[in-house]
Amino acid sequence: MELLKGKTAMVTGGTRGIGLAVVRTFLKNGASVALCGSRQETVDKALEQLKAENPDYKVIGLCPDLQNPSEIEQAVNTVKETFGSFDIIVNNAGVSARESIYDYKPEDFSRTMELNVNALFYCSQAAAKVMKEQGGGVILNTSSMVSLYGQPSGVAYPSSKFAVNGMTKSLARELGKDNIRVNAVAPGVTKTDMVAALPEAVIKPIIAGIPLGRVGEPEDVANAFLYLASDLASYVTGEILSVDGAART
């Protein structure tokens, strides 16, 4: 059963890790997808990988500057013109941080907030305008487990994800009348390239704090996005769905 058959999606931060898993999962479920990345090189690499897996996938690659609202609007319009509609956006692009507050540079704090919060607003605004015109759609955001519990350093990252949660819940209330659902997924520790490279001595204590006894796979998170994007979640909006194995930090 293809849960997204006939739907069109755009995924930011879609060239690797969780974003690429979301793109792949959406394609497997019948969607047409535009994956977005920060560099043409990484976009082309992801497209090549996906086409090697299935040459029939309906997928294109884009490189909009997510800090430039006009480029985002252009990307959204390109997706609609290419595929005929614009049904789903997954705001997944973001940066993390681990600096101590004593060493934090104001420009680094601002950079994290710009990409994790401001860009999400720009993308959601551009998508909502098109979705309203066509009668509805789905906006999905990548939050984090630290948006619920904080973290002991790198304060900009959890602060930005708290903001993502607030924007998600507020937009859900504002856009419901336009048949636009807005939800977020809050992943826990997930086996991205960075986590996979951690030595066993580092990863073992992390796993010990996860009741399910393992770190998450990108596909675990992608499946949560699939559910929220599909009609199975047609009465779900304003939710922050934790996918963290019940980890609590």
C-alpha cells in the first residue's frame, strides 16, 4: 500500500541522514519528491544514489538558500510546476551545537537560530500560501528530544527546537481552517553518520539510557514522518511525536 500515492513533497536537509531516509520512504510510498540541500554536489550525489535504487522514482534536487525567502518561494513554485501540486513540506534542515555558554559567540548563536527557526518560518510561510490556494496540505518539522529536556551545553540548539515546537503548535491552530495540518517529529539519538562514527566506549552509555536498548535508525524517524504526512493522520495536528525509544536525558 502506497500511503502517499499522488502526493508531492519537498524535504529540506534531504541529502543525507534522516532527511534522505524521509525522501526515500516517501518515494517508496508513491510520492513525487524534491530533495533540497545546501550544495549542488551533495544534491547530485543523493539523486544518483536514489536513481540507482529505482530509476522510476519521481525525484528532483534543489539548492535554495534557506535564509533567502525569495529563493524558497521559487523552490516551492518549481516543485508545484514540476509535479502539479505541493502537498507536503518537511522542514528538516538544521545545525546542532555543543559550545559552553562561556565560549558561545553571538554570531554562532544567531546562525543556529537563523537556520533552525527563521528558515523553518520562511519555508512554512511559502508552503502555506500554495497549500491554501489548492485546498490544504501538510507541514512537518524536525524537532528533537532536547526540545523537551534541554541539553547540558550548546544552548542555541535546544532553544531553537523549543521554538520549533512552539511554531508547530501555533501554526496548527492558525492553519487548521485552511485544511493545513502541522506536526513535528522529535528524534532521539539516531544512527546518522556522526553517531555511527562514535567509538563503542561513547555509544555504550548512551544505549544504556534507552529503554529499547538501541539507538534509532533514520528509517524509524522517517516512518514517523510518513505517518504524519499520510491520511492515516488526517485528524492529527499540533503534535510533537517523540521517536526516541523512551530515552530521557
